[in-house]
Amino acid sequence: MPKMKTNSSAKKRFSLTGTGKIARKNAYKSHILTKMSTKRKRNLGHTSMVSDADMGNVKRMLCIGK
């Protein structure tokens, strides 16, 4: 049985935290930022955690677990 390949786009977008959760960047931070408030832009710069509903798909792309 060959080894599982990690999805190349997923390994660039997600990172594993020390507690085993998967961190992601927030959307809507690339362009057309002049109409956004400074507070909203600042909060979009932080990382978020992947939701439980998407966790299985992301783990499969990253070859984490089974």
C-alpha cells in the first residue's frame, strides 16, 4: 500500500496547534479594504480554528489520524 499524499494546498493553508487543533486564516483580508473599518481589518488578521463540521475533511487532506 503506498503512502498517503498530503494535499499541497491544504498544507499551505492550515497549521496544527500544540493541542491538536487546526488553525486557519480568516477570509476577506486580501483586497478592497478601504471600505472596512480598522477594527474589522485588525480582527481578520488573527487566526481562527477550523470548525468541527469541517475537521474531518481537513484532517483527511492533511493525512492526520486515520
